[in-house]
Amino acid sequence: MRNTAFQWIARGEPFHPGEIRKDGSFPAILEHLIRQRGLAAGVDLESYLHPRLKDLEDPFLIPDMRDAVERILQAVDRKENVCVFGDYDVDGVSSITLMRRILRAYGLEPRHFIPRRGSEGYGLSEAALKRCMEEGAKPDLMISVDCGTVSVAEAEILKDQGIDLVIVDHHEPLAEGRPTCRALVNPKCGDRFTYLCAAGVVFKLGHALLKARRVDLDLKELIDLVAVATISDIVPMVEENRLLVRHGLRHLPNTLNPGLRALQDVTGMNGNATSMDVGFRIGPRLNAAGRMDVPEDALATLTTDCRRLARDFAKKLDDYNRERQTFENRIRSQALGMLATGFDPERDPVIVLGSRDWHPGVVGIVASRLMRQFHKPTFIVAIDETGVGKGSGRSIEGVSLVDAIRDCAGELLAGGGHAMAAGLSIHEDRIDAFRKRFGEYVLRTTTDEQRRPKLLYDAEISFDQLSLEFLASYDLLQPFGNGNPQPVFVARKVGLSRAPVHMKNKHLRFMLRQGYHEQDAVFFGGGEYALPDPPWDVAFTIDRNHFRGKTTLQLIIQDVKAAE
């Protein structure tokens, strides 16, 4: 059951349906939605709606990019042993795949390594480096992707072994210093491209290498990997991210990557690719392998050149995803049971729960689900047999988990990540103290109003305005994501044409009616909510529904209230 009531707030100025642009170039609703997203007056709307790859900016604007290019080309000329070390999530395995493809175009045959989440933890941990050295030849150059920015001690270990390190990352740098390395290619160490995920930074590194030395490499053929990583890592969908994802999604249905093609087949994609397809179909299956501690299978899916093997790996990832869902449902049920015995949503500003029975690979998903359900910054911690817990956190707007971890460092063994998603290590006997201090931090740094759950909507519209022509204009705003949220609309005084249909996973399907107009609608997880009696005011997004060769417009319900 939902434990919060959203406050509906109009985003910016109200939309007036009668508005028509004088030049008639596109519907008024489109410009309204663009302006709602903060696009400054005078910005060229054509370039915003139709971004071009030739508008990509100079990759050498990223700090240390020239040093990284010089060291990699030195490895090429000397035919050195190179190891690409990456994270186990979608961004990590996509970054490794991209880096390998780029290095192979330059004549290198790098090996790769991914740490195991459960036993070795995130990034360049000492345990992971030890296994890496045992499993292959000692590298002359290690390139870490999607990790390494905070690995000060581990960088010293590599230096002592005579191994050069190039870090290609996007995580927040330490305030107190940087690792010893040949290059730290991280936009967050500068002031440009700070929105990129790691795969986006690797793509820029590939661009920089090509500017320094041309080889037979078409980066456009790798852009679908960048799109998958960018969407899955929930980085801001702005500027070059928007450009890369727009073109990557367009390329994805015809991808040359057998693994991405197999994942589209196994998830039932039908020749179209949207941000939602990647975020809810492809991304979770690639992530599931890492969560089940077999990230090598996700990487093998993306790196194989064999279609048959790609199909086999994609099916394995699908199986892992179902297994992950089983773990998730059990942990969430147990977490809700814990909350029922002492948590007060009106009093308690945060959720922090831990158990020795929980799988460390799934706690992040549970944290995300509870954060949305209760609208509280949340950490869920899986504790091992030694009493050390590995936790994953998700936050609400206005609460930076990175800042909170710094404030609570005395209660933690380690921690880091992003403002809205972060990880930590903690001893189980410090969980209660951390919960108290984390709650105090949130109360001290936010107001009551900031902590209230809000649903921002873009415009009030009526069902007679919804059509495939409307959807075609709306699609120009794609890709949606963090920083470019999918538009939310509100329709007033909506009734039901027939009783809701209950689907699997507590989803509901409606046929909604407003006047003489009907619209098909889906409310994901709606069966968990106590719905008021119709008529309703409905907040929704819109999407294309392809079924048996027919395309229709479908509403995706976000919230329902009794009609005012």
C-alpha cells in the first residue's frame, strides 16, 4: 500500500490549448513542454529537437584526456599488455565492451576483469586486484572504467608493482586528493561534460584517440552501447547525453552487436527502442548478472561475435533476472515487516534496514522501491557472516547521499557514489547509530516542505486532444530520463468504461472515459493502492502501444485522486 499522498504541482506556467505558433512549425504544446524543462529563450529549437552527431564537442576539454591518449598510444606502439578493469553494472560492462573495441581497432588485444560484488566489492579493491593478477599476465597498463576515482590506496599498490594506471570514470572525486595515476579522465574533475556516464566518457576517449591517430573505427556503430549505459545509469539526459541516446536508440534495432540484438529478442522488443525499453527490459537483465555475482555473463553477452552464443547468454540473463525478482520480492516483504513494527512515516525522516538474510546484489532495487513507496532517503544493508554490511541507498530530491555519507563517516567503514544513489560499508552494530545520524542530517539540511512528496505535472489536457499526431510531436522530446523527465499530464473528471482488469505483479488495466472519448490505460503496481471511487483526476504519461500490427496511444497512470 502506498504510504504517501502526492501533492500535485504544475511545472511552471499553465498551458493554454488555444495557443498556436505564428510560424506553424510545430504544435504549441511542444514548445510549452520544452520551456517547462528550462530551455532558455532564443535557443535554437531545431537543434534541440534534432541533435546531430557532428555537433559533438572537443573531447580534449575533459581533464587529463591528452595524457590518457598519449599513454594508450604508447601502449599501442610498444605492443604492451593492457588490462581493462571495470564495474559489474550496465555502465561498467558497457564501458569495458567499448574500451575493448576501441583498443582492438588500434591493434591491441586487451584482457578484461570485473570484480565480484559479493566477495570483492566495488571497484579497484585489493581483493579484486589480487585475483586480477592471478588470472592473467601482469599488465603494463591498466585502464579502469566506471571506477578508480577514489581508489587512492589501490593506485599505490599498482604503482608499487610497476603498473601504469589510466582511470576513465564519472564518479565524484575525493575532496582530499586524487589517486596516483598516469591520467584521471573524469569530467567531474573539471567543469564540462559532468553529466556523462562512464561509457560516455569512454566514447569521448575513443573520439580523442581518433583525433590523435586515425584508424579503421566507426564510433557511430558503438553508440547503441553508450545509449544503453546512459539510460541504465540514470545520469542527466541533457546536452551530449541527449544527443548520444537519441542516436543510440535509433541505431539499437539494427545493431551490429549480437548480444544487444539477442536481448531485444528475448525481451520481446518489436523493432522499436525507447528509453523505457532500455530502462525496464535490457538494463535490468544486464544488471541481474552482476547482482547474482556472475557479471562475466553480462560482459560475454555484449562482447561475443557469435549470434548463437549471444542468444544463449541472453537467455541466461533473463533467468538471472527472474531469480533476482524472487530475491527482491522476499527482501522487500521482510523489510516492510520490519517497518511495520517501529517505523512512523510522519516522524522518521529516513529508512535504514539491515539483515544477514539478504542478498547484497538486490538491496539497491529494494532501496529504490521503498524510497518511492515512502518518499524517504533509504539504505538497505546486506550483512555477511562477519557482521560487515554492504548497503545501497536511494534518495529523494534535495538530499545528497554523498554529502550524507561524508557527514556520517564516523559510523561507516566506507561509502561513496552519487547524490541520488550511493553505496556504503558498515558494521552491523553501527546501523542504529547511522540511522539516527543520517536522520539528523536530513532534518538539518531540508525543510518540511522539501520532504513532502510531490508530483510535478506539465499540462492539463483533455482526452479529445490525444491522438497519434499528438504523440508524433511529443516524441520529438525523446529521450526522456533524469534531467529531461517524461511529461506528465493531468485529465480531470475521468470515469471508467468497465471494471479494472487485474494483471500480473499487481498491475491494473483500465478503459478510461472522459465525455465521449475513451483511452486505454495501465497503472503499474496499481493493485497495491486503495483507489477512490470514480470520477477521478488522473496524472499520466503517454506511450505507444504496439499490438498485433496496430499502434495506439496508451496512458501510463502515475497517480489517481477523487475528482475535485
